[in-house]
Amino acid sequence: MLNSNALSALYHGTIESLPNLKEISIHSNPIRCDCVIRWINMNKTNIRFMEPDSLFCVDPPEFQGQNVR
């Protein structure tokens, strides 16, 4: 449960270092939608994202308000 923690990114390496992680909640964070977070949409993980419809980009401006997934 990492929702509402002012996280702007979640690195793929961080997820890979937690082999037993099955699901994660990162909604309600100011996610910067750049190359760091791109792995979420590249099918490079089996992690289930809780409340994926509540995960929005805040930066860069051209992606503000768009769903991360």
C-alpha cells in the first residue's frame, strides 16, 4: 500500500527486488509519466495494480490527467 505518498515514480528495479510482491497500490500519487514508469505498460511484470483506474499522470503537462495504464 503506497497510495497517497507523494511518489512521482516507481522504478522497475525496485519491483524486481521484491520477488514475492503480488500486488501494489500506488494510486493517488503525483506520477510523472516518463520513461521511468513506462515499464508498467510494457507487460514486464505480473504485479497486480490495485485500483488502476485511479492512477493518473500529473507530469509532463501533455499527459496530465491521463490514466497511467
